[in-house]
Amino acid sequence: MRKMRWVAVMAMLIPSLAMAWPWSTDMMDQISIKPQHGPMGVRAFPDHSVPIPSTNTSMRVADRDEADAAKNPVPATPESIHNGMKLFEIICTPCHNYSGKGDGPVGMKLTLQPFDLTSDRIQHEVTEGHIFGYITFGGAVMPSYANDLYPNERWDIVNFVRHGLLQYSKDWLAKQASSAGAK
């Protein structure tokens, strides 16, 4: 009986000492590459590579200052403005609303109200690169959209904000006023 107890204790003790029961960490310690982990998470283009014009990854900026000085490589064509409008409706309206004034349903719940994108400052004073940098790096309450939008998509939003938002906002506000008057 004593010998059986000893064998049972040894049967449980020896594997635990030999780390034979690591089932709690098997999935965590597997050999795999975790995205956005370590120095390989965000890689620069390979040396001597030549990006194809109009690819989605054709531009990278390191910080806000570099973004502020960047020139918009995407012409403000009707197609770009339309793409920017669609992306704006998906990404930006929860905070900035369809009016662009920062009074969206999420924006109204924030301590700091989102920027009024129809203001003279945004429309005429800041550079297009500044708007691109804000979308890329985020701000006080605005998250970064660098991982959600390709650079060309961010430039499409910039083109929409600069060349289409004012008219879009007027049309949207007029539509809201007429639907409120019909009730």
C-alpha cells in the first residue's frame, strides 16, 4: 500500500518537474508570427523597390510634421471626391455627422467636441497634409485610422473634405430641415 502511494506521488511529480504538462501555454508559445509585433510589424519597402503609381501603399509618413508638409498625390477628381464621400459616411459621420460640424451621435457624447470640418480654418488655412496627418495619427479624442484606411483612401477623404463637404453639408442640412418641416 505504501509502495502504491509512493508510485502515485512520483507519477504526478516527475512529469510536472519535467514540464510535461504545459497545456496552459501551448497556444501562447507556438511558433508563429504575430501581426504588428516587433520590428517586422511595420516594414519599410525593400531596398531598390519601385512602387507602382496609384497603389494603395504608395505613401508613408513618419510623423505629423512630415504629413503637414506632404503634398496631396491624389488629384481631386470627381471619382476621388466620391470615394472620399463614401468613406466619410462610413468612418467619419459617427463623430462629425453628415453635416461635418462635429455634432454626430458619438461626437455629442465626447468631452471634447470633434472639429467642425466646414470651418474656414479646416477649409482654407490648414494644409491638406495636415488633414491627412490628423486622419493618419489621430488626435486628442480622434483615433488613428492608419491601420483602417490605405493612404490613397485617406487622401480621398481629404479631397472630399476640401472639395465636396461644404456642398454635401448644405444639401444634408436642407434635407433635414425639409423633413423636420414635413412632420
